[in-house]
Amino acid sequence: NQDLSDWCVSLITRRPTSFDTDATSWVLARPVWGTCP
């Protein structure tokens, strides 16, 4: 479980299919799709 909000995903504008499938206890931030913080 990691905070992924600082990931640079400017070329990926939407959450990929199955990105967090089966991640039932994920409580930290996911990437902000389409941005590069």
C-alpha cells in the first residue's frame, strides 16, 4: 500500500482497467490520472 498521488501519469488520462482489482485494503491516494505533479 503506497501513496501514488505523486506518480507522473500525464499520458494516461483514465484509470486503466484492472489497475486496482483485488486491492481491497488500499487506503492511500491513487495516481491523479492525466497529471504530472
